[in-house]
Amino acid sequence: MSYAGISHLTTMREEFQAQVPTWLPVDKDTVVVASGVAEIGLGVALAAFPAHRRLTGVALAAFYTAIFPGNIAQYAEQNGAFGLDTDGKRLARLFGQPVLIAAALWAGGIPAKRPRE
């Protein structure tokens, strides 16, 4: 997460801008910077505050859900960022987002492990 957030602010900034929907009434760079800062914060929180792992996992899953329209926009607007240069690749990427959401919840300890009886 933190690496992805840092790349929002540095080397992959233009790639992430291509995922910002054209209909969003906010400057693309502002969205990329804000989401990068959020990713850095969530990544650090997940690693540094294990007592809050559940809350951080839920927040991260919510973040991945909130940015999903960007993935849809990349597909619908046929933006080739991140090497997703065909409709098939962009469509396949849409199915990766639920995996990220599930991974965030798993990292947060959700669902909780049940004790064996």
C-alpha cells in the first residue's frame, strides 16, 4: 500500500491520472495526490498499529471500493494506463478490484478466526 501511495506521488503519477474519471469534477492531480496520501497512511497504519488492524482493514476495503469507479472509467474511456492497452486487459482488471477488497479485509482479520471447539 505504501509503495503504491508513493508511486502516486512520484513515478506513476500520470498513469494514476488516467484512472480518474473524466466526469469527476475535481482536478485529476489533486485526486491522485489525495489517494496516494491515503494509501501511504493506510499502509503505514496496517503495519504500525496491529491493535487497530480490523479498523484499518475495513478502511482499506472502503478505499478500494471508493476508487473502483476509476477502474470502470479506465475501461469505459479506453485509457491504456499501466499497460492495460486493450479492452480485454481493462475488463480483466475490473475483476481484480474485488480481490483487493477481500485481501484488505483478510489483512484486517476479517472474517475473524473462530476458536476450535
